Amino acid sequence: MSICKRVQQWATFARTWHIYDCTWQNPFDSAKLISKHLMGMHKPIYHPMIISCLSLSNRVNLCVKSSLFLTQKRNMGRLGKVDPSSYSQPELITTLHSALHWQVDFNNTKLIGSVTHKFNVLEKNLPAIILDVRDIKIIKAELICEKSHIPLNHFISEPIDDIGAKLTLDLPEGTAPGNLFVRIDYETSSAASALQWLTPEQTLGKTHPYMFSQCQAIHARSILPCQDTPAVKFTYEATVEYPPDLTALMSALIDKKTPGSAKFKQEVPIPSYLLAIAIGKLVSKPLGSQSNVWAEEGIINECAEEFSQTSEMLKTASDICGPYVWKQYDLLVMPPSFPFGGMENPCLTFVTPTLLAGDKSLADVVAHEIAHSWTGNLVTNKNFEHFWLNEGFTVFVETKIVGRMQGNKERDFHMLRNLTDLQECIRTQLAKQPELTKLVVDLSNCGPDDAFSSVPYVKGSTFLRYIEDLLGGPEIFEPFLRQYLQKYAYKSVITDDFKQALYDYFNETDKKGKLTEIDWDMWLTSEGMPPIIPKFDETLANVSKQLAQLWSTKTTSELRDLPNVKQQISSHQLIDFLGKFIEYKEIRDLNEEKICMLETFYNLKSTKNAEVRFRLMRLYIKAKLFDRLDEIIAFANSNFRMKFCRPIYRDLANWPEAKPRAIENFQRVKPQMMAVCSHTIEKDLGLK
């Protein structure tokens, strides 16, 4: 048999069993590619073009070495040139528009349907399209031409845990630059990491099922084959079919709606992580001319009252950042299993029900998500190594909204509270991963979910506040901020883009000399807390600081006679005080009597404020109050917001008597959690 024939046979075998990714138009060129690909992936090389050139003894040696390769642990490495967490190649091809058609199968917890991508090919003779997938079954793929549909050979690589796999679509020889339409029919896994399926019993109403998505950071690949990188932005449309007694919402505007079917359009380009869907028995109430709040009927009135300031926040954000381009700004109050405080999906922000404090004290999260309409959604980090460009800028704008609505003392107190949270994060969550406390991180061998922390939020916003103060304050800096957002609108950026924009703007002003004082390397690459803390107004923070000091250094009997401990404080001061109290290494008389006194003085037992309840649970753990373990577990099960449940489980893991109970409880409720939540808690408990 000729070598050429052997190559063709082996290629068919390799394609059938998805041994690796390559193209086969030229079998002789493929031999070189195979050698390169397989050597880099620690896989055995059995390609006939290579084996034919080896002696028998060399073949034996190669087979022995191959078995060693297969047992080696493989590092993830950088999956792409632009984005270490995505196989897709936006430098060669980019998505312009995606048309989705989904049938929502609640019985089998799957999405079944298709996506038609409109691509822009940037290179001549592109051999293949590479997309990201995770637990997706590809039924067929075809190139859509004017007069015909051409089937495309496709194959999927071995998956990497918690990352996904590479989908390769072979293109015809001689593919020219320009627009290309590809349709992919597929279905998701019943355990797609981006989707949460709730039975009727798990919902507030107890009568209808519920489904929602969470695609950030890299989970969109589990609900559609796509370029799952924020380096690529695309518009989309979607047709969704679902049970007729439910309501479907997406991160887009509703174009047409009938019972059991809805069409959506998003005409502003978005990255894949902002694709979102929710389906349930939902109702709405207006919050303003361009805003509504959606929720299950049992809590809709409470939600409308809690978030009644949404329109004012949106107007304030527009005054700071420029025109709002998304037309609609709605809120959807999620089920308790939603893992984040909020998710800035365009046109439809998802928020956790743990914000329902009854006094609007936690509504600042909405200001944060509104700010994302510019910082993150309009101007987006190119990959998650530069996540601070999304979150640091957003917290910075959020605090400006707070300052304009509540005063600059509240703005500064907000930032000081954030620094307290950051200190705790660095001490606990990132104690063994100090490299993740850098502002710009290396994700070559780390998934974005594993790197997620408060660092890009707080360290990033502190850096921006430092720059603003250095250059002369908000009056000087905010015009630059608006120009920066306008310059990079609809684009994806890295830190150097921000730096260049800053220099381009201020080099033409009398502030040019101030730029030389910024130590970029120190801010971007040093580990730990921010290297410089701006001068904040500490009037409000000093109250909580003093209380934390008193409660940590005084005995129970001494505290009873101190008038300061009974003073009226705000919800934010109470949260900050409890957070600082937890951070004290040595606390006198941290026992049940002291905890009971604390609960009595500040009405902690009756509060609805989840931030307060969370800190109280951590104090129970710190005091080793085993009799309160049921209450601690009940709080951990009441919501799966990672901000709350991860520290609770970490604390329980460090309490030997309570750890077995924590593990048993986690394993029992794990199926009710989203993948991003259960994955990180498994690591917190040392199970993964």
C-alpha cells in the first residue's frame, strides 16, 4: 500500500475517533502538522508518514515513550494567542452575528437547536474554524452558500477539566477573506455548566420549573459552539420555544412574543459571556420609563420597592459616563441559587435575592451593574487576565454614583469597606496563591473561575482613584473617562490600551508631569494589597473601626457599661464593624455570651440584611459555637451566592469538628448549585 493511501486511511481513523485536530486536504502537509501537534500534547505519534521513516527499534522505543506520555499530567498552557482560556483564533477569524434557535427541553434539561454564525475571515486560505465547546453534542455543521449548503467535517478534541474542548470545522481549500456563514445543529448536555434547571419545588411559587444561565467567565461554550472570548464581540438574534405558561427573557430586546415562543434581538455587539437567558413563571413591575423589575409573583412588590432608585442610578451613571446605548435596563431578581450578587447582562441585569434587605441598603449592587453598561459591556477586557479593566473601572464608577446620590463621605466609606473585604480575601482565599493578588494575572495554567476574587474589583478601583487624585480630582479625570469610553466603545482592550489613552489625553495638558509619578509595574504586577492607599474621608469608617476595637479588646462585663457600643449606626457601618471585628486575630471572651450581647445590642437576630447575617455566621464559626452549626448550615443552604457560601465553607473546613458536617451538607446540596459555585467550593473544602 502506498504511503499516501496509508496516510488517508489513518486520517479517516483519526477523524472518526477525534484523536487530534488537523486538516487533511494535503496528507503530506498533515504529517508535519501531526508531528508538531502531538509532540506538544504529549500524545503518541502513530502517523504512517512518520513511522515509515523509523527503524523497527525506533518504533519500539516510540511506543514505550508514548505510554509514558499518556500518563503524564498535562498543563493547560495558553490555548490561544489572544486569550489563554479560548481555543478560538480571533486574529484569523471573528464572529460578527449569531442567530440562535433553541427549543427548551425542561424534561431532559437541555437546549436543542442551532446557531448560524456570520464570520469575518481575516486570512487567505484559512484551513479551519476553531470554536470553543464544552459538553456539547454536534449533530451537523454546514457552510451556507447562495445556492447550496456544504457539509463541513468536524471533530472535537479531548476536553480540559473546567475549560472545555476545541471544535474544529474543516473549510474548503482556497477559502477567501470576507464573510462566511456557518450553521451548526447541536444540543447541550443536561449538565451544561452555564445552565441551572430548577424543579417547581425549588422555586418560590412551587408550581412551575425555572431555568437560567450564567455564562461569565467561559461558560457560553456549554450552550453554543462559539468564540468564547471577550476579544470577540457580536450581535445576536434568538428564537426560543418553551412551555407556553412561562415567560422567557434574554440579554436583548424582545422583538416578538407569543405564548410558548419569543424572538429577541441584540443590536449592540457583545462578548459571549453576556449571552443570557431565563425562563420561569415571571411577572414585572415598572421602575421608570426604560426600566422594569422581573421576579416571581410572591416577591415582585418587595423587589419594586427595594430597587425603586434604579432610574435615578441610571441617569447618574449617564451623567458620568455618557449616553446609555442599550435602550432598556431591566432587573431580574433570580432564585437563591444564583451564584453572584449581580450579572450585568445587557438590557437585563440578573441580581440575587439576597439584596432584599428591606431598607435599600444593599441596592448599591444595582449601581455596580448599571456602571457595567459602559465599563465591561461597552468597553471590554480582551481576556480575563485584564479583568480589572472591567471590574476595577466598574467599582470606580459605582462609587461615583454613590457619591453623587449620597455624598462624598459615603463614596469614601464605600471604598474603605471594599478594602476591608480585600484584606480578608488576600488573607484567606488567596493565601496560597499570592500570584493571583496581582492586578494583571497570568492565566496560562489557571481558569478564570479559579482566579476570581475581589482583587480586580478593589485593587483596580483603588488604582483608578489614586490616578484621579494624582491628576487633580473628578473635575479633571471624568472628561478623560468619558473620552476613553467613547474611544474604545464596542471594542475589547488590554491594560496597555488604557495606559496609552491616559498618556495621549494628559500629555497635552499641564498634568503631563504627574504621569511620571505612576509606577505602573508596582501597581500591575506587585502582590498583596494596593501599594498606595488614597487619602479617604474616614469619618464614617472611624465609627465602625472604633466599635470593632472595643468589642475585640473589652470583656463582656466591660462592654455593658460602655455608652459607645449602643450608639445608632447605619447598616453600612454595622456591616463594616462586623467585618473588621472578624479580622481581629485576638478577641477577648469570644464566646456565646459575647455573641448574644452583640445580637441584642444590634438586633442581629431579626435583621433581613444578608450581609449582616453572613458576618454573624462567620462569628459563630470563629467562636466555635457548635450549638449554632445548624443555623450556620441553614444560612449556607439559603442561598448559593459565592460571596457568602465560599467563606462559610472555607471557615468550616478549618474547624475540624465541623468539617465533616460541612462536607456532608455540600455533597447533598451540590446538585442545586451552578457549576461555577460547586467547582470552587470543592476546592475550598479540599475535595478537588
